[in-house]
Amino acid sequence: MVAGFLLLAVVWLFLLRYVPEVSVRDLERAGVFRPALPNPDRSDLLAAFVPKAGVMMTVLLIFGLAGGWILSGSMLGPLTRITNATRLATHGSLSHRIQLEGRADEFRELADAFDAMLERLEAHDAEQRRFAANASHELRTPLAITQTLLEVAREDPDHDSGELVERLHHVNARAIELTEALLLLSRANQGTVARQQVDLSLAAEEAAETLLPLAEERGVTVETSGDLAPTLGSHALLLQLTTNLVHNAIVHNLPDDGLVWVRTRVSPKTVVLSVENTGELLTRQLVSTLTEPFQRGTQRIRTDHAGVGLGLAIVKSIAHAHAGNLTLTPRPDGGLCVTVYLPVAPPPPSS
């Protein structure tokens, strides 16, 4: 539009001024004598128009090149920064951020989305490194104990073989339990699970019934209640989720007179499973770390049923794999309340 207006202005200012407002014939008819009246021909018009038009086209060319250079620079600058950040991320540098300034346009949205992606990748990478280090440490412990026991047996042939075998069996069972937990956690972290309708209330009852001998041994009472809670997912993984929650609630409880409440309820969009237990007073800072791998509550001690510190980490991964989430809330009187939220299963199609 600017170029068109400029061209029209050139025509108006430098060309049309040579054309008279009235014709010579009209003046002669009116008896007006204008001997000096201009009467240009085509050559006069071209001679007047071409040089000025050439100058204006040169100005437009320079203006267009300069404006195009500035415009392309403002457009390609953010893309260059995004490309450089991509190259750095490709070479393993996930801490770099674009932090594109300026107005909120499409390039700003792209840069912000890329920064958010890098932040999640960096957090995931740090979590995986920490998990690998912890897993290596946890697996190394039973292997080191086994090696020590075997060296003792080799240096002392008269050592009680029955006690040695029993201790080796316990250490080996511990290593197998840890390996199975790591495999289950890896499976849950993949995020691809079979989809079938599962009733969380039935899974909770099955988990409570399975762990009833452990609860009786520790003097803990388990109460289950609630409505039908249909959701979509893997029955095996959701059963593992409820089993881990009930197991943790039984183990980390008051001795001899502990209580565990397992409840389910349903809302229009979600099904809710809550497992609440009595126990020691817990701080919010401690509770916020319980879903991290290899965290074992208030003490990192190993008992017969202490687990490997992956129970709530597995619960969190299974919940996320089913498009759900969980919250951990310390009870004012001691103990913990874990609540899992999962999408409700759609009603069956009417026939």
C-alpha cells in the first residue's frame, strides 16, 4: 500500500500538472486567448515522468531491501536461538534455556514451550541418574553381603553351614525382591498399559484379604469400605498399586493396635482410592519425599517387611501411567493418608 501510494503521488505531482484542467478548444470557443498555454505531447510526458519514477523506484528498492533485511532478521533471530538451543540439547546440555524476550507472538510461544520441554527433560534426566545411582547402591549391598558370607565360609570350613545358607537365602530373597520391584517400576514408567475396566473397590478388597495375615501378625486392623469405583487400566498394575498402599499402611503403623482404613468413592469424572493409617507423626517435608525411590519413611532400616523403598514410587508411576495422580497428607494424630485419583470408566453403551 505504501509503495502504491508513492507511485500515485509521483503521477499526481510530476505528470498530471502538465495536463490542463480545460482543453484548448474550450478556451477558443469561450474567446479566451492563451498563447502560452502548454500543450505537451507524449515525449514531454515521458521526459518528465521517467526520471522521477526511476528515482522513486530506486528509493523503494533501497527501502524494501532495508525493511526486508530488518524484518527477516527479527523473524530469523528467534529461530537461530532455538536452533542453537536444539544443538546444545542434542549434545547433552539440557541446562541451557532460550528465554526469548519480546512480545508474546508465535516465536515466543515456541521458545517458551521449548524451554519447558528442556526443563522437564533435565528433571527427568536428573531423576533417572539419581535412580540409577540408588538402584546400583541397593543392589550392591546384598551382593557385597553374599560375597562376605562366602569368603567367611571359604576361610572357615567349620562354620555352621545351616546358618550360612539361611543368611544367604535371606539376602538372595532381598535381591530378588528389589529386582522385581525395579522391573515393575520400569514397566509402570513406560506409560503403556492395557486398557480394561477395573473396579478399584474389588482390587482394594483383594489386597486387604491378601495382606490379612501380615496385618494379624503385627496387630493391625484393616477396614475396607466404599462404593464401586470403575476405571480403565491394567488389573495387574492397579492391584499392585492397592497392594503397595495397604502394605505400607500395615508396616508403617503402630504396633499391636494400629488401624488402616481403605475407602473408595466415585465422582462424575474421577474414582478415588484412599488408604489411611495410624502411626508416627510425620512432617510435610518428609511426606513430600516419600514418593521418591528408596525412601523408607522416618528411618532407613531394614526389617522383615520393610520393603525396598520403592512402594510409593511404584504407586506414583502406576497412577501416572493411568492418567491419574496421588496426594500424600500427614494425619494430625500421626500416620499418613494416601489418596489416588484416576479417571472414571465411561458407562457401557446402551443396546
